[in-house]
Amino acid sequence: MNRSQISSSPVSIHGVPLPPRNKKKHSAVRVSNFAASSTEVVADNGRRSLTASVDSKSRALTSGMSSSALEQLDIERGVCIPFRKYSPETVRNKVLESRGAVASLILRGVEIVWKLGLYWSSLMYDCLVGRDKEVVPFRARQLRNLLCDLGPSFIKAGQVLANRPDIIREDYMNELCILQDDVPPFPNQVAFKIIEEELGQPLEALFSKISSRTIAAASLGQVYRATLRSSGEDVAIKVQRPQIEPIIYRDLFLFRTLASFLNGISIQKLGCNAELIVDEFGEKLLEELDYTLEARNIEDFLENFKGDPTVKIPLVYKNLSGSRVLVMEWIDGIRCTDPQAIKNAGIDVNGFLTVGVSAALRQLLEFGLFHGDPHPGNIFAMRDGRIAYVDFGNVAVLSQQNKQILIDAVVHAVNEDYAEMANDFTRLGFLASGTDVSPIIPALEAIWQNSAGKGLSDFNFRSVTGQFNKLVYNYPIRIPERFSLVIRSLLTQEGICFTLKPDFKFLEVAYPYVAKRLLTDPNPALRERLIQVLFKDGVFQWKRLENLIVLAKENVAKMSSNPALQVKNGPTSRSWQTVSKLDLTDTIKDGARLVLFDEGIRRQLLLALTEDSKLHVEELVDVYKLVEDDINIPAVAMEVVQDFPNVVRDLLLSWSNSVLSDR
């Protein structure tokens, strides 16, 4: 049963509304670890404070963890994380300190080795008799069922393998993708008991209704719909599977023990040791186990999209949440894989797709906090045209440096600079430092030219990824965990787009967003990338500038057509002015200052205007016609007058420095 199916019918335990029951005097709702106030709904996102940072660091220190890793994470993410639960030492200590640890490890190890050994033997037999290709679909299904049988750790491992072409074949990857949302639920009685234990009150005291069936079930938990007794609001309750933490720790210990024997093979094949792969997996898995971290992820997404009327993020009820239970606002949307329902709701499909792609690119290139599991059950279309996200347990975090390198890669692709693109892969961690990239350059060139050569209308992300998977298989490329999430996320969202519009072209939406970002973002690093795009081999690219402006205006037009932006005189519309108009005022001002102060740029622009012994006034006029409606000339003139003393001062300083350096 999905969200849209039950949204119109009341729910309760076994179909019966819950009667009120007197609260026990000693019972109290347990406030989650991250909650600093007693307010029910997250309405204040001002937790990026010095106090939060100090509290965060003190928690890290008291848990025996050095603050350096925490500080680095804070720097990369721009938020405060309480602590990281994963380290090989922590896992080993957690497992070995439990009663009967050795016997449990031996029994579990025997079970794993026996079941995986039988499966491996069947693969070897297939290879020996020469039928391995014929039985691939059967063996892939067999592997999926085996992972389900071995429990949540192996289900999560299968989900990770479904996005790791550097480790597993594509036909197996496709079968393992089923593990994303096809997991049996655990009994309601167990789930309801966990809710009561975690919140410290009986269900009847908190909820007037709760669904008798799960809305969704995954490897680590499942979701119910309920109604708050205090306010009558509908909420989603996410409940963790029982006794899952010791199972996860035990399996991680066994995974890492096995990985220590496979380091030689993995270094030869992948360019890294197997223990590193297990550590990345373990860190993400333990983060997903702590629902307080997921609540923090939700707060971050709320903060990032607070001024964006096209994106809906659910509120989280902090004092009804803990490490095993998470209560969120119920999202009453339409499944994004139901094109007919979306059309019946009067939602413009093209506008909705533009909103979705733009939201994904903002997460990747602007925020550095990316939804890592946007399958169809986690993305909904709201009836007002907004896109809604749920389930924030699995997110990819990108540092500021990684975001800039990704933009560099886009610029190098546009400029067809494949040598620098190969170096970008090294900087992002796909290749070990010091790896000779020269054999990879022709392969990258072949992939990009083969895809881009078909034209923008035929380009799609899946085709490029498929070709890149072959590259990964033939070269010592290892996909870092965070980027495997990014790749899977983009592929999944493109697949959703194809469901709604079979002839959808990803780049027809992505390029206009990137163009607008390059033209309007005041970030100095992006200004530098814009210059790299506009100058190729020292020659100014007039046509490329015109194309960027046209694409940016196209992005504005598509976004402005979304019904969610048609709010008249509301605070949201004022905070989202960049959508309704392509404002190039700041870009023009920065460009003028650059021409005044950068002799190299000034010389190149003069050469561009006088190229081929003729004055290129026509190109300049064409560019002006494109942007004349997007420049506030009075505002520019006023700011030029106000800034004139500073400009003169900077010019004099620049001139004096130049004179002194010549001497």
C-alpha cells in the first residue's frame, strides 16, 4: 500500500480508533538526543550556533572520539553532527564486550561461509560446464534471495552493490536494485512496543489513530501512518527493526575480518584495500541506524530549501523522536511514477520535471547535501506543483572542495579538456593519487564525444553511466561511497523522469540550470569557472556566451511556469525572486571590475573585440539584446557612482603595485 492509496481513508490499529487513556504519572515523552527545546515541530533552524558546536564537540570527546574528525565534518558540511559512531575499534569493542560474543561470531561466521560458499560453488560449476552466461538471471535472483535470508546487513550490502559497477557486473546490479523497496515487514506488535519504549508513553496517549498495515518496509525499519491526539495532524512514524544494532555490529566485524584477507586482490583490481570499502559501508550503515541523525538531515534540508517554494520537506516532531523512532509530518502527495494521476491533478509535467532536476542539482552543486535514496517511494508530486522528498536516512555529503571539482569537471567537459577531466577524477578520489591518467584520457574522450556527438536531444545520463561502468571495469577506478550514492540518485531520478515523459532529455533541463548558476552565482570560484568557459585557448567565445544566456533564460521561464511559484504578494515569492527573473546586474558589475583590474582579461577582451582585424560590434550588440531586459540599468548606475571612490582607490593601488614590481 502506498501513500497516495491510503490518503483518502482513515487508519487505526486493526481499523479501530485508539481510545484515550490516562497518562501514567511516571511516564514522559523522552526527548531525543538532539532536541534542545520542547517545541513539537522543527520550526527553528538556527542550530548552527557556537553553542551547538561546543556541545557537539564535548559529546564527541566524552564518547572517546577525537574532535578533529568532527571538526572536519563540520567544515565540510556546514552543520554540527553529534558524533560518528563508526570506527573499526568501536565495532570490535562493541562485539567482543557482549556476552557469548565468541560463540555468536563462530555460529554466524559458519552460517555466512556455508551459505555464500554454496552459492560460490554453484557459480564455479556454471563456469566449469560453460553455462555461466545462460544462468545469469537465475543466479542474480538467487543472490538477491540469499542476501535477504542473511539479514539486514546483507540487504544493505546488496543495495550498495547495486550501485557499484567497480565491484559487480551490471546484470547482477539490476537484480539487486529490487532490494531497495521489496523487504518483508516485521510484526505490528513488535513495532508498537518499540514506539512505546522509545517515547515512554502508550500509543493511545500520543496517537488517536495508527495504521494496521505498514506504509513501507525497508532493511532497517518500516513506516506507519498515524494521527496525533494533541493536534489531529497526520504523521508518519518510522520504526527501527528490533535488536538490529548488535546484529549490524557483529556482521560489520565479520565483514572487516574477511576484508583483511582480500586486501591484496582489491588493491590490484580496485586500487584500494577492501577494508576501506567496508569502512565506508559501515559508516553509512551506522549513520542510518541512528534516527536522530536522520532528523538532523531533515533539518538541514529544511534550512537549505526554506526559500524555495517548489520543494516540500516534511517537518520533524523532535519531542516524539529518538534513536529508534522518528515522527514526521505526513506528506499527502502523488507517486511520481503515476503520470496519469499527476495529469489528473492538473500538474504540468514539464514544469514538475524542471523543478525536480533543478532541486537535485542544487543539492549536488550548491548545498553539498544530497538525498541518497530518491526511489519512487521517496519522491512525491504535491498538488500545487511542488516536489516532496521523504526518508533522509541515506544522504551524500560533499565538501566545498568536491562541489568545486564537480563544477570544474562540467567546465572541462564543455571545453573538451579531457586531460583535466581525468585529473578531476583523481582529485575526487576515483583514482589513487599518483595514478597515470594518460590511458584513461582517450577513453573519457570516446565516452563524452560518443554521447555528446548524438546531440543534446539524444543525450541521457544512463547511457553515459553505462559506458563509464565499462571504463571502471577496465581501469583501476574505485567509486567512493558518497559518489556511488550520487550516481544512483541521478540515475533513479532520470528513470522517474522517463516514466513521466518517455522522451525526457536530462541535459535539456540540467544545462539551463548550470548556465544560470554560472552567470548569476557571486561565488568567486564560480566566477573563475565562468571565465574558463568563455575563454578557450585564449580566444573569447561569443557564441558560447550567447548560448549560456539563452539557456539561463530558458531555466527561468520553465521554473516560473510552475504553479507553486504563482503566489501573489507572499513572502515566498519575494524570497524567490531569482526564479522569476534572470538578474545579471551583479555579474555585469563583477565583469567590469575584472576588466579594470585584470590586465590579462582586459587584453583578451580587446583581442576578442578586434579579432580578425575587424571590430566585433555586432556580437556585442547581439549579447546586449539578449540581456537588456535582465539588467537594472538605474541600479547599476547608482552602484557605480557609490562604488566609484573604491574603484579609483583600487586602480591606484593596482597601478602602484605594477610600477613597483617593474622596478
